[in-house]
Amino acid sequence: MIDTEKLKMMVRMIAETREEEIGCVDCYAQLDLFVDQLLEGKHPEEAMPLVEHHLNMCNDCQEEFKALLDALQTSP
């Protein structure tokens, strides 16, 4: 039986595929810089569009991003 939600997610991911993308390893390697820019008030989606796009597509990396952001926002 096909899971309708998984199918919808796959179709969305295919539709949003770009000519140039990065994978999880590259995204993770740039995540600290991405978060630093965000905390400095910069627009990282403009400076780091590939990281932004990957985070929108990948739940695992998005969780890592949120955890790092939360940790840095709550630290003194």
C-alpha cells in the first residue's frame, strides 16, 4: 500500500529540485556559518541559498539546524 503523505513529499521534492544542490554532508559543514549569519541579523538565504534550500528539503538537517540555533540562542 502506498503512503499518500510520503508520495506527496516525494512529488514536492522532485518539483523543487534545482540544477545545483548540496547534500547533507555539505550542508552540515556549513551549518555553523549559516546559523552565525542568522544570529547576526543577516539574510543567510541570500548569502547561502544552497544551504537554505537543503534545509527546506531535508528534515534531518533541519532538525540539526534547529538544535544548533536553539543551543546558541539560549547560551549566555
